[in-house]
Amino acid sequence: MLGVRCVTAAIVDPAGRVRGALSVAGPVYRLTMARLELLGPEIAEAARRVGL
């Protein structure tokens, strides 16, 4: 969608199956590329913890 950015990470169970995803989305003026670079690793770590 025009004017929106998001970052997403898959939730993977211990057997390696994708069970869902976590995502953060917002308008481009709030989710700058610099902000996405900071959020990416945080979302990935949260998805890893959920999948355990």
C-alpha cells in the first residue's frame, strides 16, 4: 500500500515449521528506513521467542 512500510518475521516452531508471523506496520513518515533497521532485529528476536 502506498505510504505504508512494514517489517515482518516468521514464527518457526522447534521442528522448523512456520506457524505464523509478527509484523509492525505504519506510515512511512514514522517508519523510516533507519527505524526499520532497528525494528527488524527486535521483531526477529520476538518471533524466535514465540516459536520456542
